[in-house]
Amino acid sequence: MRTENDDGENNALPSTVSWGPNWAPLRAKLGDEKCRPFMFMVSHSSNGTVVHAYKHQDTRRYLNLDEDGKCYAYDSGYFPIPDEEAFAHVYG
């Protein structure tokens, strides 16, 4: 996955990946029933890792998952966090 801008320079911000929704990581992490209140928002490529952003309809907070279901937080870039921390953020 390309992580450079059009000028060939590295971006501090992740690049947006241009393909449709990928529900597989969320379904694998939560199961079908618990996925219902989430909206797929966008996929990003960050340092060669694709991270999918899912927004909870009630809390309006994001659950960010990579292809393998690992949770991520965003603060000037994506970084892995424990599941418990991600769930506390989304549902808290």
C-alpha cells in the first residue's frame, strides 16, 4: 500500500483507501448482532496497514480495526491499543 503523497513525500496523515465498506473485521470482532449500531465510515492506509473506521450510531465514537481485527486509536496517526481500551472509548 502506498503511503506517500502525489509528490513522493511521506504524509503525516494517513491516506484514504478508495474502496467500498469492509465489514469483515468488525463482524469477526463483535459478531453480527453487535455490529448493527455501527456505520462504516472510511478505510485508511497508515504505514502499510489498512485501518477501517466504524462509527457507533449512539455514542458517535469510532472503533478502528485493521484487517486482522486489531484495535487502533488515532492521534496524529494510528497506533494499536488493547481491545478493552477501544471498547471503553466506543461504549463509554
